[in-house]
Amino acid sequence: MPINSNSVLKLALGLSIVIILNLLFNYGIDLFFKEPKFEDFCSKVMNQQYYDKASCEAVGGMWQDIPAEKMPSQVAPASPVTGYCNAMYKCDQELRQADNLYRKNSFLIMIALGFASCILGFLVIKEWPIAFGFSYGGLIAFFIAAVKYWSNIDDKVRFFALAFILIGLIAIGYKKSKDWQK
């Protein structure tokens, strides 16, 4: 069976749309919804040393007393250092909280964009290679959202997002089944 050059070109166009669509989605999320950076939260306490509980806790750090017998041998016995300061304790918690919110929102945006692509590909666009690109682009967007953000998403958000997608895809299937039977 000979390969039709138009079919190959249509497939190439569809696959190109799949790739570019997902690059656009990811770039758009990065452009309009900035990922939290360590420096934005902890730059004030980076490379600083705190030798007492009061100065440590004043910057949001967490002080841990170290008994004298467990003090490293490099510290002189008369040293005023009596513990360890995790100066990044508070800023690290704030960074994690902001990062979790970013990942949750990015997951939901990616799922919504994927679903919108599926709707366009299955229900709106009639030309085969473009419909193929949008429908498979939506599928890949679901996959990217799951791989990239899944571990940071609350179980309830996962459940409801998956339920929404499944119900939507079933509805699309029912709508399209009428066309497929013609």
C-alpha cells in the first residue's frame, strides 16, 4: 500500500500542533504565573550566621540547643555558641507553601487548557490534522500536568479534577458518537 504524501503532511502538521500547543501552554504558565524562587524568600538570611537564640528567632529561624558534650571539637570550651540556628526555617516554610500553591494552580490551569483543547479538537475544528493536533495536544497536556505537578496536589483536588475530565470526555464521546456512526 503506497503512502500518500498528503497523509504524511497532515500527520506532520497534527503532530507539530501537539508539540507547539504544549510548549505554548507551559511557556504561558511560566510567563504569566511566576514560580516561587528561593532567593525571593530567603535572601535576607542567606550566608548569615546567628550565634544565639534571640538573634536566630528574630529573623524567623529555629534555634536548637546543643549540649556542651556534643559540641564539635573545633569550638572552644569557652565559646559563646551553645546551639545551631536554622535561619531559613520560616522562609523555607513560606517558600514551600507558595510553591505548593503555584503547583496546584499550574496543575489546574494545565488541566483546563488540555480540556479546552480536547473540546476544540473533537467538537469545534473540522479539519483532520488540526483536530488531531488539538485533541492529542489536550491528551498530552493532561499527561504533563499529572507528571509535573501530581505529587504536590491534594488528594481531593486530584479526585475532582480527574472526575471533571472523565465526565467531560464521556460527554464529548456521546456527542461525537452520533457523528462517528454516520
